[in-house]
Amino acid sequence: MTLAITPALPQAPPDSPSPARPRALGWLLAAGVLAQVAVRLWFARARTGPVANPDETGYLVAARWLTGGPAADLSGNTFYRGGYPLLLTPASWSSHDPVTVYTAVMVINALIGAALFPLGYAAARRFGLARRAALPLAFTAALLPATTFFGAFVLADAVLPALVLAWLLSLDRFARKGRAVDGVLASVVAAYTPAVHTRGTVLLAVHALALAVLAVKPLRRRAALVAGGVAAAGYAAAAVFNAHLQNTMYRHGTRDLAGNFERRMTTVAGQERALAGAAGQVWYLIVSTWGLAGIGLVVVAAALVRRRTPPADRLMAAVLTAVTCGIAYASTAALPDEHRVGNFAYGRYLSCLALVYALAGAAALVRSQARTAMRLTAAALLVMEGAGLWVAGYAGDRLRTHTFIGFDFPETMFLTGDRTALHLQWTALSAGVLLCGLLLLSRPARTPLLALGVAGINLAAMTFLMGPSPDRIHPARPFPGPAAGGVVADVAVGWDVRIKLMHPVWWTRIGRVDVRDGRPPAPGVCTVLTSLPDGTSPEASWPAHPAGWRPYPRRDHPNGWVVWRAPVCPAAQ
């Protein structure tokens, strides 16, 4: 990101001074934040429990453990870091009821997501937009599905866009003014992001390199060293915190993503996959922002190579480019091949940068002359088409034969109207048409129309994805009887069933047992889960069950299971 990206473009006209303007701006920003919260909560209004598992459950259980509640055994899964659950602890403190906790998390997500409006406004101003243009564009761009959709789930992606933009703004201010307080603030955010997600490791590495470059200047060396010390200390604290969480909830190890990364780094086939997957993520970044991020990518690249670019702006362009390429490449190289279409084109990992690039693209359109805007649009379409051809050439028929998961492709489903498959060319064509429409609305005098156009597309996409009037689902109690007593699952019960119950079973940690050994449950256990293969009666799922225990079959899951309850359970504590 370079927050003053286009020195060759005409500068935005200065706003006329007015004593009342700062106060009016504050009220407008506050009103916009409240409106952002309301919109985000509206789209998440039907969400009452996790569906994106094991991710959501991993974060919810970690937040519960941080507030003194029981943990869970997530061994063998991806390690869900503790930085995001730390933000969710107020929800776990507020109630034990799983639905109430989940609803409170939606409120927390909405509050943090709404911060993208003032942060986006600050970024738009640094991109050279006048105040009257920056306000509406920042508000509507903050509602892109890339920054709104994941806020309706308990995922780190709900907060990463705000963290990344806050870091970029702070680092940019430090690069331009050299104030130690800005460097320290950028370092605090940069050190916190690895505690939230592994993408933060890339961000922190780029942050360290940027500080090293800034430390070359004698006038900024001391401030850069202080900022570096803060980043190192923060990273060490985050590492200790996450290690404690991992030892508690992943006692038997986690999914070996580092091993995947090392193997792909050292083989030709691995490099081909990593590079093609990175191209797929860039392609998705462009189409998911209706083409605006494509213009943003072009403008940032131009600022990086243009000789007249000021040093601070060139540094920020290099920072943004390095973070984008690093996340796209590393995430693709680390993920296992799950035979899903998302292995080739995926938008979630770069969604934390979508707002930055979309604002960069919108600002370039507004500030450019008509001919320049058309050239930028053409260049963005070429980048999108080139990345799409790369993905199609590498993936081939696997785009049709591998599993398509709609959760991986929210924007492309909207662009094509198909919830069952990825259509690369039709998606790109739809995004290109939308971008050309936004180009027609991008004259400075038409900025409100451009903002309205972006807002209309965003709201239409989110309505398509979340449903115009979704019914609020009230999950049934996980077990009959009181929410008390020990709970164990037979070793034959699938991992998906156990994970599904970790959040609703809030009062205890779900243990493991083998019902085939004939031993009775341990004292204090009053619920045993057993598997229920097709054609098996509930009673046959545990032939050696103690006298008085009753089975309650559950067939609301692809893998059937049975809840065995003791005749007497202890009273709820």
C-alpha cells in the first residue's frame, strides 16, 4: 500500500477551511459507524450457532477456556490461535447459553468490522480523495462482501481487515513523519496479528523489513529500533500465549501445515501449485471487489516502479506488494490438497486486503482523467484475465471434478448466480461488466453515484448470500435432561459429531471412551455418545450399557449417533 499512490495524477482540491468542519466530520463518522454496525447485524440476524467447523468451534471453545470454562480436544486440526478468541471473551463472560454467546460474538464482530469505515476514510484521504468523496466511498467500500460476509461467522477474518488497515495506516504515518508513537502503534498491531492467524506472520516479517529500511536514516534510526523492540517483545508474548493454548487444546498435535510448506518449497510440482494458487487468490481478489482491486493492484505496482514516487510512498507500495504476494504464496503452499476447487482459486486469505485495494482503485478512477481511467481499467481487466488463464491452465478439469464448497466462493456465486460450481470466465466477465459500469460513474462530479453503485452491488451480493428474509434458527438442546454431568464420546464417533457438540456442551469437556471394553462409565459421567451405523438399532450401539441407561437416537446428521443418558444426573452447578 502506498497511501499517496499516484503523484502523476492531479492532486485533489483542498477542502475549504471551516471551524465547524472537524465537529461535523466527527458526527458523520460516528453516525457511519452506527450504520455499519446495524447493517452487519442485519445480515447476521439469523446466525445462532457455528456451521463453518471446526474453525468456528475452535475459536468459541478457546474463548470459553480463556474465561475459565472447560476446554476441548481439537488435536489433529489446524491450530486456531488465541488472538481472536481473546476479543470474544466478553461474549463468554456474558452467558453460558450457547445461542446467547454466539449472538454476542456477532455483535463484537459487527463493532470491529464497523471500524473499517473511519479507517477506510483515513486511507481514502491518504489516497488523495477530498473529504466529500472520501466519506461515501469509504462507507460503501467497507461493506464489500470480502469485509462483511465473514463477520457473520466466528472467524478471524471478521477482524483481520481492520487490523491490517490499522497497521498500514500507522506504518505509513511513521514512514512519512518518523514519530516514534506511530512506529510503536504499528509494531503493536503487527505483533498482535500472528496471534490471530498465521497470515499475521507474513505481515510481521514485512513489518520488520520495513523498519530495517527506515532505520537506515539516522533521524529515524532510534524510533525504528524502539518500534522493532516493541514488535519483538509483542511477538514473544503472543508466542507464549499461543503455546499455552496449543498445549491445552491440541495435546496430540495439530495439522502439519509447516511440513506442507517445506515440501512444496523444495519440489517443482509444489512450486507450480503454490504459484498457480497465488494467482488464483489474486484473481479472486479482483473479482470479489467488482474489479476495483485490479485497478488498485495496477496503481500500487506503478507507484513501486515510478522514479518520481516519493521514498515513503515507494516503501509503502513495496510493503503492500510483499504482504499480498507473501500471503497468497505461503497460504497456498501450506494448505493440504483437499480435492476442493478452493485449492485453485480462493478469496478468504486475501480478503484482509480487499478494502485497501478497492479504495486504491476507486481513488485512482475518481482522480484520473477519462483517458487514464480507461487505461487503468483495461490494465486491471488484463491482470484479471491473465490470472484466470493461469488458474484454468493449471487446474484444468479439476475445477469441475473436485468438490465445490459454496462457502469458499461467496462473490463468484453472486456474479454467476450458480451456487454449485465455479465458472472462471463467466465470473470474470461479470466482474468486468460491473467495473466498466463503475468507470462510467467515476468522474469527480459523479462520486456520489459511484458510491451508490458500489453500495448497490454490495447490498445485492450480501442479500443473495445471506437471504432476503432468513428464518432465525433456534438450535435444539444437545441432550435431553439437565445440562450437567460428565460427557464422553465413543472412539467410533466421528470427529465432526464431537466438534459439533463442543460449543453446545458448555459445562464440561467431552472425553473419550471405548464402549467395547465392557467397563462402566467413570463416576460423574451421565452422557455417553455412540455411533449409529445404518441398519443398527439404538440399543445395539452399546450392548454392554449399564442398567437404567436410555438411548436417544439422533439422525439429524449424516453420521448417525446415539445419546445415552444415565437414569440420574447431578444437578446443574
